[in-house]
Amino acid sequence: MALNTSADAPLPVGEVSRLIGGWIDRLGAVWVEGQITQLSRRPGAGVVFLTLRDPSYDISVSVTCYRQVFEAVADVVSEGARVVVLAKPEWYAPRGQLSLRATEIKPVGVGELLARLEQLKKSLASEGLFAADRKKALPFLPQLIGLVCGRASAAERDVLENARHRWPAVRFEVRNVPVQGVHAVPQVVQAVKELDALDAVDVIIVARGGGNVEDLLPFSDEQLVRAVAACRTPVVSAIGHEPDNPLLDFVADLRASTPTDAAKKVVPDVGEEYERVRFLRDRARRSVQSFIDREERGLAHALARPSIEDPHRMVDERADQVAALLDRGRRTLGHLLDRADSELTHTHARVVALSPAATLQRGYAVLQKADGHVVRDPDEVAAGEALRARVAEGEFTVRVDA
């Protein structure tokens, strides 16, 4: 419940500790799962002290139990073992310390661990964390590789040596962390996040040698799985050997059977790439040469055609035809002009022969009255009427006498 306190009316430390103890005493017993990190069994002591730690988080709590409680499982429980304890929270007021008083301890068996992992695997798969479309492609030639592994471990040596043997110029950003035990999960997660935050890192390899189920448990931890799923950098899982399948294998963008296999899959072999480049270069050279040969054959075929081999031949052949047609045209036109000239001469002669002027040249005259009417009948004129007489060389006036 809330307390009414102020700067002028504070509670003494002892009172606060007493109140906290009272609240905790009202809590019932709970089943707690964790990993034993410290175990103290003093000879002759009736109480056993141990520390129970959450492998996924940096949280631990002290546990005490009577010797007979621990003796029941002493043969199968040691430091590093996972256990489930039935305990009641206790508050030690003089030191302000919380602990658990265990009344029963049960070791977590391998079968139970595997069943829990299978249940977690199904849960994460239903969220789509293992979906193939989420996986990112690895770069062809990574310039900087992030490596998370144990310090001076065989896994580190295998990755570095094989990668540098395949591509001597490759560089690594190594993070040495515990790869088993209670401190493994948070430090592996932290290392993965640090490498993912580096823009220069092209791919991250999480590597560990083989081990039993308990040793590989950190790489099936939900916190680590979700951290890898959130990475923007491609992640390669190289945990254990071929039969080992921690959950990290399913969420990683690529699963390698061993650390050595990871180096081979991430880094290309310089010798193989050189041979591939040589093969492609030869193939390109053959393709270009084939194209040139084909075009040369086509050009030679085109040049062998009569129209290309002797381009003036067609003009020369047509020149004679044009000359013949031109001469023929000139002759035809000359004939037409001569005929037309003859017809024109005949027509002109006829026109001249039939012309009134020609009649006048023969001595005839045309009489016209004053209004220009031609006199054709003597009855058309009267005595004394003046007429105009038109002859070949001009005209003059005459007067009718009778």
C-alpha cells in the first residue's frame, strides 16, 4: 500500500526494510527455472547456497536450501546445470537482500529441453521469423566480415584461416564472447548488434564448435533469435556440426554446417574466380571473333555481288540504252517536226489561196456601203450613192452613176 511520507516526515531505513519484508512474506511459493552459476556446499553446514541465473538476461537471484533438499539431486546437478526449484521469496532485512528459500529442486532433462525448444521453434515459425522470403542474399565479395566466436577457439581459427586462404585480402571485425554458459546469450546478442550497426560490415558469421545439447542452448535462445531476425546485415549461422540444428540456423540468412563451411560459403575462392574470369574472357573473345568472322563473310558476300564489285557496269549498260532511246527520240521528233512543217506549209498555201486578199491581188475589188455592208447585188445601191472600193493595195471612194 502507499505510504504517506515527505521530506519532513521520512521513514527510517529499518522501517522501510521491515515493510518490504512484510510484503514479500505475503508472497507464496513459486516454481522458478534458471541456470546454476555459483554453488557453495560448505562441509558440515546445514544450508547450501547457490545462485540461479536467467540465461537470456543479466539477472540472477540467490537461493538457499537445506542440505537434505540439495542432496536429493546432488548427483545430477552442478554448476551450469538448468534446474527448476520450488521456492518462497525471503527478505533479509539487515542487509536489504532478496533471496529464495528452495524446498524442492528438479533438474531439467535433455528431453524436456528439446521439447521446449520444439515448442519455441513452432511459436517463432508461426510469426514468420523463419520464412524464406525474409532471408537476405549474401554479398558476392564481402570487404569486411563480422565474426562472433569464442576467444582463441577452433571455430575462430577455422573461419579466419580458410577465409584468408580463399581470398587473402578479406578483412574481419572479430567479437570474442562466451559461447556457452550463463553469460553467452547477452554477450552474443550484444556482439551481433554492434556488428550490425557498423556500415562497413557486409556479413556477420556467428560461429561455435560442436558440443552437447546444453552447450548449444544459447544459440536457441529466443532473445538471440529475435536479435538476428532484426539485423539488416546478412547473418550466417555456423554452430556445431552437421547434425546440430539450433534455432539460430533457422532464422539466419544462411546456415553453414561448420565454421569451415561458413568461410567457404561467405568468401569466394580467388583461384576459382580467376578461372571463372579466364573462362568468361575466353568465351567473350570467341563470341566477338565469331561475330567478326560472320560479319566478314557477310561483307565478302556483299562485295562479290556484281552491283558492288563493278558498280559502273550497270550505268554503262544503261548508257547505251539511254543513247539509243535519245537518238530514237530525236529522230521521231524530227520526223514529227518535218511532217508538221509540211502540213503547215500546205495549210498556209491553202489559207493564202482562199484568202480575200489573194482575190484582191488578182484584180478584184470589194464594194462596201457607208455602213460597211458589202455590196453583192446592184439593187442594193442607188444612183449617186457613194461607195468605198477596196483593192489589193488600198481603197478609194466611187459613186454610183446610174
